[in-house]
Amino acid sequence: MKNIIVKIENLSHRYNSSWAIQNINIEINKKGIYGLLGSNGAGKSTTMNILCGVLNQTKGEVFINGIDMRKQPIEAKKQIGFLPQTAPLYLDLTVFEYLLYCARLHDMRPVYIGEALEEVMNKCGIVQVRNRLLKNLSGGFRQRVGIAQSIVHKPAVVILDEPTNGLDPVQIVDVRSLIKDISTERTVILSSHILSEIQLLCREIIMIERGQLVFSDSMDAFNNYIAPQSMLLDFESPPTLEMLGSIKGVNRAEQLTSKSIRVFYDGSKSVSEAIIVTSVQKQWRLTQLTIERNSIDEIFKQLTKNTISNQQ
């Protein structure tokens, strides 16, 4: 178990007679940001709640820094920081009072608390609002305080559920920068429905769909599933499907309307350039070219289909 920060073995959980997740196996042994993806009802929230010790699993084991969550829940939870979708703030407290309360909840030794509060307020950029009531803070500052409470006790693992939800563009950039900073010192598991956010921040992807682990690999491997596979073309004088099919890299073409065609290709950038050049040469009069990318729902379907096929 040495050097393994998070280990989940054969994790399964059911509500009444329905299984929410089955046989989930995850192992994380490095610092950095790990993206946790899953559509609604996929089992992502159940997995996070078990990982945080909020929910007792039906089967399987969870280890945090080598500590068994079931056998030593208090010690395991000391290794975890958690920011749910809605930050758990007590709005009638000041920032300092709230973080002091959170430090005590985590059973920090009193001699270390003062230094820890100063450090976390500096890291999260909330020193200037330390004496303000939480109810008087903007959404961006509230989220920073929420992140601060998740790291005040210096956990090995920080779990952030939709941390940029409801923020404006400037606040989103600030929070993303803060998350990157935190990940240099500890493991961050980031849950988000925003694919671009996952791509910007994460080094590896963990994807759960229909209660099963369907993907766990690097961002480069994940990007193979979202590479462009088709493009929409509009012409004033459209070519035949055979003409388009003869262009290198084009796999096939299908007629949509009298002047619109969808082309499926190998993802190479040179294909769109070749279509544009050929259109000029052949006077097809191309008026629009739109690259289509896989949606996250399509990625879920494809990965789930592959997983089920491999199990059969």
C-alpha cells in the first residue's frame, strides 16, 4: 500500500435492490489533478461520497494513504479535503471564524492551527476578507473560502465537486489557477461536467458510466475519443460523394441536403485544407465548413459500449 495515495478495490454499492456502482477499481499514486467524469446517474456521486467516508459501501475497500476507510474512518478522513458542489459555509461567521471552526473539526492540534490558517488564507487569496462575514462575500470569494476549508488541515487528497459552478469567467480563471497551485502539493480529484475544464486542468481521466469504470488513463489517451471525426460542408455547386471520397483522409461522405454533405475523415487537419483547395480548383464553391467533435455524451456511449463488449 506504500506510496499509493488512493486505492479503491472492487467497490460496489446498491440502494435497495438497485446497484449504483459495481466493481470499481481505481489506483492513484502521484500528485496532480485527476478528472472524475460521469453523466447524471452514472454513479459518480456515489463513488465520491464513499471515497470521502460519507457513505458506507456495500462491498469493496477504500484506502487513503494506506489507511482503510472502513476500519479507521477518522484517521482516513483526516487525509481528505472535500468541497461539495455547494460550499458548506456558515454565512453568519467571518472567514477567520469559519476556517478556525473547520480546523477544529478536523481535529488539528491547537499549536498548529494559527499558522495553518494564515497559510491557507494567503494561498487562497482571502487574507483581505478575513474579518468579513461570509454572507457579504461575492460568489468567487465564497468559493475560495470553500477551497480553503478543504485544505486547511493539509490533507493528502482534495476532492472538488464542480468547483467553478456558478462563477463568472474571471472568477473561473482565478479558481482554476488556485486548483493548479494546490495540485503541486497534493492529489486533487476534480469532478466536472465541463469537458474543456477537465482538458485544461487534468493529467488523467477517470470515467464512470452506468455504475462501471469505463475509462482510466492519461489525458492524451482520452483525447483520442474526442478527436474530430466528421465535418459539415455546404456548396453552391456540390461535388458527388465519390469525388469527396477520393480526397486523401476522407473515409466516407453522406448527402444531407441538395447542397450539404457530411464527410467522415481520419481527424487530420490536412483533410479540411485539401477540401478547400480542391473546391477552388474544381469550382465547387464551398460556402461553409464546420468541424464536428464528439460530444461528451457520445464519448460516454462509446466507452460504455467498449467496456460491455470486453466483458462479454
